[in-house]
Amino acid sequence: MATPPPTTAPTRGRRDRRGELRRAELLDAAIRLIGEHGLDAVTHRAVAAEAGVPAASTSYYFRSKDELIDEALRTLAEREIERLRERRAALGAAGAADLEATTTALSVWIEEQVAPEGRVAMLAQYQLQLEAARRPEAREILEAWKEGTDDLAETAMRALGARDVETAGILLVCAIDGLRLRLMASGHAPLAGAELRAVVRALLAGLIAV
């Protein structure tokens, strides 16, 4: 299973519970700004305003915009890795999965991510991953995230009896990424419910034979 993201450098600001809560509030505010308006919207003042805290709070906890963005990426990665672990454990506990159960599990996961309450976090994830691709120092944060995603996909394909588990897992991850982007960012009619499940079922059925 994926290893945790790399340990962060020593952080600024208070180290007690109150300080950690304030820091978490600022990171949540940064993630919302990134998801709603993009990376250019992130400034120390804008993040503080979004969090509803004094303007100087952000610079008290984060030295620079780059550090704030890196920590927002790390926070999203840690949250997503935890969700991936939970889903991976559920697949493992179920033993040999069947096509319908896996179809339902993946469809529900996709629906959660593209629903209004999950959409902002999902858009922020894509923005931050693109930023990490531009800045090598941020890429290591994504490694455990990638490992967790690949592991979940391979677990699903192994349980379904795919011939080439590794290749099928890679294709599944790429297909889900593309499907989420289509659902969030294109003019195509949204897929949900039975229609989404039909698409996911066809995808899984094709990958089993890879």
C-alpha cells in the first residue's frame, strides 16, 4: 500500500492545538479558492479573507505563496490517500469482487467527486497536480497519492480476474480521470445513476480482457 506523503519542513506559527486548527482553516480556505478560482486567486490576503481571519494570519503560518500551495497539495493528497485506503480495504474485505459490486463502488465514488460538494475539492486537485508538474519540488508530494490510486485500481482489477492487472489498473485510472474531467469541465450532458453505471460497467468488462 502507498507510503505516506513526505514529511513537511518545520512549520511557522503556533505549534499548539489552537495553532494547528488555525493552520488547517487557512489550508481549507486555500483549497476552496483554488477550486473555485484557480491558483492565481491564492494570495496571503485572499486566503485570510476566505478563512475569515486577520490578514496577517497567513504570512504568520506560511512563508510564501509557494509554501502555501505545496501544503494545500499535501493536505489534499493526505485526504485522498485516506479515502483510497478505505476503499481498498473494503475491496479486500469483500474478497473476490463481482462486476456489479465494483461497478457500483466506482460509480458512487465518481458521483461523490463531481457532485457540488465534492466538485471544488476535485477541481483543486487537478489545479494542484498541474502545478506540481511545473515545479519539481512539489512532485514528491504526489508520489504516495499516485501509488494509492494505482493500488486501488490494481486491487479492483485483480479481484475481477484481469489477465494483466498492472496494465488494466493504469488504464482504469486514466479512464476515470478522463471521465471525471468530461463530467466536470465539458459541455456534455452529465452522466449519473444508471447511465454512469452502464459506462463504468462497460469499461471494467473491457479491462478484464486486457
